[in-house]
Amino acid sequence: MTSTLRSLLPIVAFTGVIAAAPQPQIAGAQQTQPPQAPAPAPQQPSDIAPTISGEPGAPPRLAIPDFIARSADAETATIAKTIAQVLFDDLTFEREFALIPRDIYSTIPAARSLDDVPFDRWREVGADGVVVGTVQKSGNTLHVEVNLFDVKRRQSAFGKAYDGSPANPRLYAHTVSDELHQQQRGLRGVARTKLTFSSDRDGERMAGTVESRGIKEIYISDYDGENQRRVTVGRTLNITPTWSPDGRSIAYTSYRRGAPNIFISNIFQGTLEEVTKGASESWLPAWSPDGTRICFSSTRDQSGNSELYVMNRDGSNLRRLTNDKAADITPTWSPSGTQIAFVSDRTGTPQIYIIGADGLGLQRITSESYADRPTWSPAPFNEIAFASRTGPGNDIKVMDLATRQVRQLTFGEGTNESPTWSPNGRHLAFTSTRSGKIQVFTIARDGKNLRQITKTGNNQQPDWSK
């Protein structure tokens, strides 16, 4: 910490290191490491910070003015603005704080020390808290300090410092957002999580060629749709991606050998594993919560019928889970790893069933005209989101497994499919045709806060990192 900033940190500044976010690697590429989360120093009892509160029954109102650039170059000024704006957006997303529009306080002077914070001015605009940040660049190192001041108490409620590469300023904001949510609201934030999805945008770029018709590649992005980048370069059909629980690998279905089989891309190591092989069809992988097993659908019993199988991560210890003349597809694991929900048309129409991971205890849970793509919520919620036919298209519904009550989140705007839960269970990503092509959207679990994530090509089958 620089001595000139010490007065901004009246409690304790925990220093962490932020690494530049690497690009995902393809097979054969040089090994790299994933983004490193800051490692704060252990807190002592005296380091416990106060919690900012708002009016009774209302979330705290926060202001986030532009961060102060302490280096004179244009790059640092741009980075400072980016971090403040992205932090504003990240905190808005979770709705744990009420963010005051930035134009309301554009004339309030920036604070250079604790004594300079104009608490009376911030009280006038209704702020319960104000975030003050500074950014300094030295060579290839960026130093960022962030404080959240309690306007009523006139003291810091949060203070941390971060050092790292200037290559990805958004990562600093995402880290601060997640740590603020955890410290102030006891909430695991999702700002540093990722989405993966299948996209035909690369095939569109080769429009008119025969080979382009079946091209879909696997992409990843930040939770808000930024930093979209391709993971596969198969020039074939690559679909149904799903994150491993540790966020280091993506299992997906690929037609690169002709028949669909399951591959695992270790995206930060640049290696590729083919975990199902042969002429039989295998698709729709789903990781167990501990990352050691994968459930999937396959026709390997030679009947041409899709059944559920479970195997170890490396393809070993294969065992069959279901045995029915109907198709059993789209598995999803319970948070405990003891049950699997899936879709079967064994009663005439596609419905959602639950079975034990040992193959016992089969039960039907839906009575929709058509139900598809179940996804089991993380703990402590005990819900399954799914796509349901509600007319000419589908909508997203959620079933409470304790009461079996169903609530609907989307209502007939386009067709809405393939839901996937955020790791804190407060949001869903899904696909919709409401804007024309198939795009990925996110929505809060109460049906509010709809956001469009993708805009290029058609994008399907999203999965949210754990």
C-alpha cells in the first residue's frame, strides 16, 4: 500500500494479487493458468467491519463515482472509469444494493483522503454508502485500492487493495463486487463466473458453403456476456457444453468423428479428451457435483434407443442407469449427487423424472403437455427449472421439489428453452427467440431483471459455471 493512500484505509486493507485472465487454449497450445482470485490476509477479530444498512425494509443505497487515476497516462484513466462502471453494473445485477444513478452525483468532488470525503454531500443525495477507488499503474503492474464508506458513521466498512496485470480491468471490478457481496450481505456473488454455450456464428461467416451448414462451436463468456471467445475449432457440430465443478474443463457433444460423442476440453491446459468412443451415439453430458462422474445419454445398447449411463470422468467404470423402450435424455444431478433428473417420453409425452444415482427410486415429477431440459438448482434451494410447452412455443418454469408447486418465469415472448442456474441459485440463463434469432438471456429467479447476453449468430444450450 502506498503511504499517500493510507488515510483512505482506516480499518484494514487486505492485499490480493489479480492475474490477467488468460485466453482459453485449444489442444496442443501452451499451458496457461486460469484467473487467480485475490488471496486476502486472514482477518483478526479487530478487523471486523460494520455492515451498511438502508432504510427499514430497503436495501442500502450506494454511490460509485469514477475511480481516481493516480497515474497521468490515458490508459490508467480509462481503466479507472472501466472498473467503476463495471462494479456499478455488477452490484446492480444482484439487487442487494440500490445503486444511485451516477449523473445525480457527478458534481460531488472526488475524495483524496478520508478527511476529504464530503459525507454531507453524499447524505444529501440519499447515499448510505459511497465507494471510493484509486488506480495506479507502474510498468506492467496495476495497483487498485477500494473503500466502501458508511455515510452515517463516517467510517470505512470495506477496504482492500489489489495488484496485478492491467490487461483485464473488468476482473478487478468483478472481484470487488463478489467480495463486497460476501462481506456486506453474506451472499456469494457471481461476477467472476462464466457462461458457456454453443454458437453457429462461425458457420454464418462462411455462408454459402456446404461445410458451413452444420458448424457450431463452443464459446465462453463472462456472466454478463462480455469477453466472448471460442473454445473449439472443430469446424463441425459441437453442442451441449457443460462446466466441470472446478471451472477448468468443459464437457460437450461433438460430431467431429461422425457419430456424436463426448469430449472434455481442458480449456486452460489446451488439451482435449475423448471420453466416449465408437459408432454408438453419446451426448448430453452432465457432471456430478464432485466432478468425478459424468451422466449422459447413449444408444450404445444397440437398440437405437437413448438410455442414461454414468461413467467416471475418464470414461471408465461405465454403468447403465435406465432401461426402458422410451428415450431417456438431458440428465441433471442433484446438489448432493445422489439423484438425477432427466426427460423421458415413456408415458407418451416428454416429462421429467427423478432417479437415484444408483438406478433406484424412479419417480415422475411433471404433468406438463411437454417438459424438457431440466436443471437442478444449487443448495439451499431445492428446485428444478425446465422448459414447458405453453402454446406454439416453450416457456421457462420452476418446480419447488418440496411442495411440487410450479411457477412460470417467461410468458410467450418467443420460445424459451435450456435453463441453467447461476451457482448462487438467484438467476437463470436460458435461450429465447424473442429478439429474432436464438440468443442467451439471464433472468432473476423471481422473473425480473431480464438481460440479453448474446447478439451474434444463434446461441444455444448455455451452462453457468459453478
